[in-house]
Amino acid sequence: MSSSVSPNLPSTVSFDVPTPHGPRTTTVSYARVGIGEPLLLLHGIGHHRQAWDPVVDILATERDVVAVDLPGFGASPSLPGGLAHDLPTTSAVLGALCRALDLDRPHAAGNSLGGLLALEMGRERLVRSVTALSPAGFWTPAERRYAFTVLRGMRHTARRLPVPVVERMARTAAGRTALTSTIYARPARRSPEAVVAETLALARATAFTETLRAGTAVRFTDDLAGVPVTVAWGSRDRLLLRRQGVRAKRTVPQARLVRLPGCGHVPMNDDPALVARVLLDGSRPAPQP
């Protein structure tokens, strides 16, 4: 394992992951800041770790925050040959990442795909708590087809728009709304620079198609007995409708189900203070008996 580390700045870590063809070296980009118990942050498909920027400074006052670019997204390259961009493989890679960074069963929080990955890590007992914001995997077949159609449309638009056009659109509230209203309830709040960066991240995500294809058969159906779980859903989520949160509660009965009023699918930008409080509450140390 090798890593380059610089406080508060993006870093990379490389580590071996077993494959049917022998070990393959995987490199992951991440940013780490803060003090306290470790908290791993996992973004959604087509996004990047900067999705968490609105809440990181608040979280860092109480947590050792590690925001990750998932393999094939953001600054992280795709997984090497022999490794699929599916749920069990990515969960195993994240477990290996935690070992490489000396994270002893961190708390995990994720949004959308990241929420599903956090739940999978909880199922595998790789983390000490899970907070999932609008997690994937609690859909009906029709709801999944709808979400995937919207995601493919967003990806097509992001790849088709020239960068100067994206930059020009991002300068106005109307333009930011046109680019990001599917995932944000309050898109005008997002900074122009952030909108440009995440549009380019979506366009350039090398693992997008394979990850989406692998998600076709995914449904999360396991109880996570013994792992504290919080599931939170934005009241204005237009991608994964909030009734899926009720299904999540049925699947994981001990989970705390939280409503995020006025928030969209990616709620961190819509209400940073509320989302940070949910993440901190969800990752409190378990009370001693």
C-alpha cells in the first residue's frame, strides 16, 4: 500500500485487491479532515466527493472525515481488469481502502449509490454505523427504470454540452437550475464553480455505464441487525421518490427514518445544517450498557 497525504487537500492511496487473475492495484482519491471517530462519506453515481463540501466543515469539528471519490468517478480511476463495478466488489474495495487508511470500522454515510454502498458495508460488518441519504436499492422495477432513464438523460446532456456553454449557464441561477434541478431542490444555491465541476464529473465518469448496468438487478433486502442505521429522505426528491424510504424502514425495521423537509435527492447542498446534524446523530458512539 502507498499513499500521498496532505491535510485538507486531496490525497490518493493505492492498495492491492484480490481478483480471479491475482492481485490488482487499485487507486482511490480522497480528502481527509477533522478529529474524532472516523466517518466515511460516499457519493452517488456520476457525482464526486465534492458533493459533501457543504457539510464537511461542520462534520470535521466532531469527526475524522474521509470523503471518497468512488472508483471510476471524480479523480479515482476505474477498477483494474478483473474487478467489476458492482455492489459486492465495490464494497470489498471500500473495505480494503479502510484497511489501507487504518480506519477501524468507520461510520459510513452515503447518498444514493453511496447510501446503498454504506448499507452493504453495514451488512458486511465493515462499519460501525450507517447513515443513508436517499439510498438506491429500495425501488420497484418501474421506479428503477424511471431513475435510470433520468440518469442516462443527465449523462447524455452533460457529455453533449461544450465546457464554455456549461460555464456560461452556471453563472446564472436559471442556468444552474437547468443543469442540476433534478438532484437539488434549491439549485440556485450551488456555486457556479461547483455546478461546472460536477457537470464535468458526470460527463467524464469512466465507470458510469458499467455501474448503472450492474444496478439493474440490485434490491437491498437484508436487515442490518446490530448495526445502527439512519435512513433520511428529502421531501422533494425527484429521482428516488420518498415512498422508497418507507420500504427501507420495512426492510431494516430498527432503522431511524428521518424526513428532510425541502430537500432534493442530493440534500447536502439544500440544507447543510440539517444534513450535518443527521449525519452526526447517526454516527454517535453507541451508549454503553
